[in-house]
Amino acid sequence: MNAERDYLGVCVTAGWDFGVLGALRVRRDGESLEIPAAKLRVLLVSLLTNPNRVVPVERLVADLWDTDPPAGAQNTVRNYVMRLRRLLAPELILTRPEGYLLDIAPDCVDLHRFQHLTRQAEKDAADGRLDRAGEALAEAFALWRGEPLLGVPSESLRRNVAPVLTEQWLAAVELRLDVDLGRGRHHTVVPELAELVRRFPFRERFWALRMRALDQAGKRAEALSAYRELSELLAEELGVDPSPSVRELHQRILTNAPSRPEPQPRASVPRQLPAPPSPFTGRRRELDVLSASLDARTDAMTVLTISGTGGIGKTWLALRWAHENLARFPDGQLFVNLRGFDPSGQPISPQAAVRGFLAALGVAPAEIPTEWDAQVGLYRSLVADRRMLLVVDNAVEASQVAPLLPGSSSCTVLVTSRDRLAGLVTAHGAHPVRLDMLSDDEARALLAGRLGSARLDAEPGAVTEFLARCAGLPLALSIVAGRAQTLPESPLSAMAAELRDATTRLGVLEEDSTTGVRVVLSWSSAALSPRHARAFRLLGLAPGPDIGLSAASCLLGLPPDQAGETLRSLQRVSLLHGSATGRFRMHDLVRLHAVEQGRGHTDQIEQEQALRRLVECYTDTAIAGDRLLAPHRPPIDPGRGGLMQPLPDEAAVMAWFDAESACLAATLRFAGEHGWHEVVWRMAWALAVFYSRRGLLHEDLSAWRAALASAGHLNDPGKHTWALLFLGRAHARAGEHTEAIEHLRLAEVMAERGGDRRTQAHVHHALGVTWAHREEHRQALEHAARALHLFRELALPAWEADSLNQVGWSLACLGHYEQARTSCAAALVLTRRHQNPEGEAAALTSLGFIAHRTNRDGQALSYYELALRRCQELDDAYEEANTLERIGQTHLDLGDSAEARAAWARALALYTAQHRGKDVKRMESLLAQPG
């Protein structure tokens, strides 16, 4: 059948009209046709979702019977096809060697008309044609008649297709609301968005649209309230912050900046600055000096440094100046706290800081180079010629900052430190600003901003004493003001007397620049209730730069609501700083004081018990999350039941790991320093999959090095063997194959010595992967075959499938295609039976590779397209790009250069976004060739 392939919204293939966006609907020339048999409805829908594409028989079998096909399933499929042809028309369904093809134009199916209309609407909206976009979307939504695939009894289709259709509908709703806001229809969408955020509370795009709509409707307070509601929801339920785009929208609303659509997530313009300090007073001279230094910019990069003692207000000044000068940096702002003087743990390394910058600049985790020099080179290339601001907070010394300098004259770097950073001045021409104490007038203005002038004017003697005791330090003044705010009815003179007594008690303190802070801290902490004082001491001991509500609940041994009240109480007296994301941190001087208070307290046993609770909660939650991410990994102990919060799905798990990763790494180090070796091993295990997915190769290596060291203290050869195994795998992922094989061979010896066949199987599997990376395919095949034999003996079918595919790939690389095909086909069946989509994508890719090598290009294309679908469902853009390149080559071999170029253009876009230089050049070369 030669059906025309247009998209006019009317099917031109003999009057056929199919609908899957609701109950299955079949019409011909306006008359309905019934498909009475359930299996025939499943078969038709499977073909309709791939119009004019070959659907392999294996896929039809999976859609018809899921994981339990009957004997002779392929013959039964053939019979179903014959019956469906009789119901429709014989010429509609064509037989191909690898499967069946429904020969219709895509516009005969409502799903594909919907997709075309939404793509057109998105293009019209991007070009500013909002009325046309609105018309296209109205036509698209008219196609939906209810729940997709209603009455089609297929678990496979409901699992693999229905969620994708629902996501496309939600994305179209977001686009339609965005268009409505652009057309000034904010009043009509506000009620709808209120219902949408109730139905889809974790879909941040709906929250952002609601904030925009409320802001455009003149309801700024409600827009800000919506952001707080979202922040609290994400913090309490998932332990994460709102996305950068939503935080930026909140900031624009907060500062009354002109409302505009928030940037799309794919944009690589970072906006990392924390909110500006409020209230802020004084420092006008320093602000002017910073601006003048920037105005005097030559053709070299501008580096500004702010130095001064702890608590002097360096970060406040840096953020105030940065926000006052945002217009100077339209290409983005980067921010990192190097934690140079933070007693909670190690300072942030330049390597970790650069990786954070690369992520903020849009580099996919898997595309961050493993070599340090390459990371720095990529970072500097991305910011070259861009007018950007880099704020480096709390640096310990110049050597910690130097690797972060962009090197571009268009960039400005602002660094804060207690050190004067003379190295930056000498080597990079930095403009230094040294902060002194606030003057009495400035200090009084700071207090007035918090307490009001009337209250200060009523008790001038008490105010004078406050100013003297705080010694012009903003941190001390902030703590005094916070305490006074919590006691609005108490006379300031009474609080001044308490502070005077504290000074007497601390008269033995040295007269250094932090005495004012220490006196005020002691006075403030002494005024806490016993419950809040206990919480203050324990929070100072917690590993990590900050803490979330769930973790604090574990540490304090309190229900979340009581823990939250305690944290907020400490925040009100400025002993904690809370963020809009629901996390809390201590200034490093405050943390030092809390630690000193803990050391002087008699109940050391309670402190250790609290830390044990916290560490156990972190570890158990991480292990539970790991089980969701990788259910086929060998299980370790199930934990002690100390879960911080439920993690319902993979998205929630990854969000929790993202939010807590710094604290988890600090917990691992803390456990190692305190000899809690079992915790170190368990935490390294729990972090391995997360580190792999995020491309955090150095963190993975560090964790397993620590785990191997701790395993030496445990009387458990099995754990020692697993540590060697995973350290070897970490080396392999980092491209360090020699070290990988050394560790894996040691693991092999230990596993054989202990008679642990399960571990032997995993060691051989890892060795097979490592040798394959080195393109030593005979050795790879040897280890893959040994792993397969052991996994079969042990009845571990998920790992058997992985090894089958590994054997097949090695055989194919060695030219043994028939054996390879048999092995990979068996792997595909097992991966589907055990619901392993990553393994399924890998097996499909292998089968496509084999088919292509044996000149079965039509079959290769079908396999590759199925693999592409799995990659897209898994949000695996790395393998999606690779698969698109293979699809393009296959189309070319089939003689369809237009389809080949289309696939390569999509691959090129992904390669470019992932900064895969060699792949980009290869695609550009292919696309530059004549069509």
C-alpha cells in the first residue's frame, strides 16, 4: 500500500482512523469496527504504536503474554495476525522476516496526530506565534477521550507505553499553560494550577507555572507562599531542594524583577548564588571598592578577594555585592563553599568544585572527563568569552582557589577567606578588600534592622552594652538580635545583664578576634532550654556540611514534628541557618562552640548513641535506596530498620542521594576515623550505584579504598573480597585497567580460597567487562563464560542474562555470529522475564550489532529502535546517542540517506550536549558528506 505521509490532521490512507487515547477505537470511512477478542486488541495496539515500522515477533509475544508466553507463542501470533487481517483489511498488515508492519500513515492514529500537533505548538511558541500554538494544542487535546489504552489487557503495554503517553499529556498541559500565560490569561489558569499541584505534588513545572500565574495576577504574596509550600514538601518528603530554575523564578518574584518564563532545564546558564542577606547594613565603602576594581578591568580576568576574621561578614558582603551587580554577569553565576575552616569535615577539594561547576554548566555526569587536567580544560572552555561571576566562599588558602580560576578576561572571580590570600594577589593580580569590625553606627543600624529603632531608643544603655560585648562582629550582633526577637516582652537591660554575667564567667578567654563571638555564643547557649541545649550540642557533632529534617530527627531521637520545632527554635536565635530547601547549617564558629559544649558535658554516652542513630539512619536509608536502584545486586544485610524516610521509586532515591551525598561521604569518613569499620563497608556498598549513575568516579574510588582499608579490620574474608572486587570495578570505570585487573585477580584468589562461588561469578563477570573495554575479546569471553556457568549453577537468572549478553558480545566481536545471536537472544528473553530494562537495552543493542554485521539491516534497525526506546525510557542520553548513530548507519546501508542523516543529526545534538568531542567530529564529518 502506498499511503501518503502527510500531517494535515486528516488520515489519507483509505479513510482509516485509529484511536488509542482512550478506549481502542477503529473507524473506516466514518463507520466503527469492533475488535471483540482481547488478544487481537493487544496485537493491534502494539502495531499502532509503531505505524509503518516493523514490530519484531519477540515484542508482540511480550505484549500479548508479558513474561509467561505459552509454548508455540510465535505460531499463535501468526494466527492472531491472520484473524486481525480478516477484521481490518489484508493489505494493512505486512509480513516481514523479523516481524509484522502496519502499513498506514502515522496521521491515521490519534496518538501520532497528538504528538505532531504538540511538536508544532512547541515550535510556534518558541517563535512567538502564541495564537497558533494555542490552536494546535486545542486540537491536540480534543483527541484525548480518556485513559489511554482503556480495555486493552496487556501488562507489558501498560508498563511500557501507558506511562509514556501520560507523560506526553502532562508535558502538553504544561506547554498549554505556558502559552496561556504568554497570552495574558493568568486569571483563567490560576484555579486549574491549584488543582494540578494537588494532583501532581512533585511535578515542579506545575508549581513554577502557578507561581508565575499568581505573580502576573498581582498576587505576589501567594506566589511566594506557593514556593515555600513546594520547598517544605520536597524537603520533608524527598529531602531535596527545588530545581535551580524554580529557585531563580522565586528570586525574581522576591525582588520584583520583571516576570518572564523560567529557563528550560536544558539551558546551561547557571544561577547558583544563594539569596542575598537580609537585613544588611553598612559596608558601603567596601561595596564601592569592589565595584571600582571591576570597573578598572583590563584585558585580564578580574579577581577580587574579601578577607577578615570569622564572623566578620565576608559572605554577607560577597553575596550583597553579587546581587547588586547581577546585570554585569548575564551569562550566569557559579557559587561554591569550599568549607576551608569548617570543623565538620574536610575542605572541598578543587576537583569536587570543578565537577560541580561542570554539572551546573550542563555537562552530563557520564561526560565529565576522569582526568583532572581534562576536567579543568573543559570547565575553562565552557566559560571562555562568557560574562560570568564565580563566587568562591570560605577558601583556606590560595592553592585551593587557583585551579578554579577560569582564565578568561570576561569572567570575574570573588573569593572570601580568613586568609589574606597573598598568593592570588601576587600571581593573579587580585584586588584585596580587608574587612574590619563594624563601627558603632553600623552595628546599631544592624540591630535596628532586626529589632526596630523604637526598641533600641527606649534602652540606650543596654544597646551600648550590646555593642561593646559584640565588638562589631556581625555574627555576634545577629545572635544577640535573634535572642532579643524571641523575647519581645523582655527588657533589653535584663538581657544585657545576662550577657555581662557570661563575660565574667568567660574572663579567662584569650583576647583574640573571636572573643566577642564566643562570649555571645556562651551567653546565648546558656539561655537555651535543656531540650534545645541538648539538640545544639548534638547538631554540632553531626558529620557533613548541613543536615535535613529527617536526619536531625534520627540524631535527636525525636519525631519529625518535634525535631522541626527544635531546629526552628535554634534558627530564631541565629544558632542555625535554615534554607528555603529545608536544610540547616551552623556557622563554623557556632559549630566549634557546640562541639566545645559537648566535650564539657557529662553525658558522653548519649552523644555516642545519637551519632550511632544518625549514622545508622544514613546507612540503612542508603542501602534501601540502593536496593531500589539495583534490585539484582547481591543483597547485603537488610539494615537495622533505621530508615530516615520512605523512598517510593528510583526518582525519589536519586533525589535523596543527590541531597545527602556530601553528608553521606562525610559519614563514611567519620566512621573510618572512629573505627566503625562495618559502617564504612556498608556505606561504600550503598553509594556504588549512585556514584556510577552520576559519573562520580573519583568518589567511588575513594569510598572503596576506605572500604578495603576497613575490611582489613573486620574478621570477614567475604567483605574483604567484595571490597577488592568493587575497587577493581571502580578502577575499570575510571579507565585504570591495570589497577583494575590487579585488584580483581586478588579478589578471584580470595573467592576461590574461600569456596565462595557466588563471589567468584561476580569477579569473572567484572573481569570480562574489563577485558572487553581493553578490546581483548578472547580473555573477555573466557571470563564471561566462566561467570555464566557459575550464575546458572547458582540459579541467579538476572545475572545469567547479563553474562549471556556479555558472552554474545564477545563472540560477535570475534566473528562467531550465529553463536552470538543465540546467546544474546536468550539474554533478551531473561531480561524481559525479570524486568531488567537496562539489561534489555544492552541485549537489543547486541542483537542489532550482530544483525548489522551479518547484513540483516532491516532486522538490525528493528532491534536498534527498540533499544532506543528503552534508552529513552531510562533517560539514558549517553546510550541514546550511541544507538542513534547505529540507526543512522543502518539506514544508510538500507539506502535511505535521508533517514540516516536525520538520525545522525539527533545523535550530533546529543553528542554536543554531552561534550563528546571525538563523537561530535565524527558526526559532523558524516553529515558533511553529500546526501
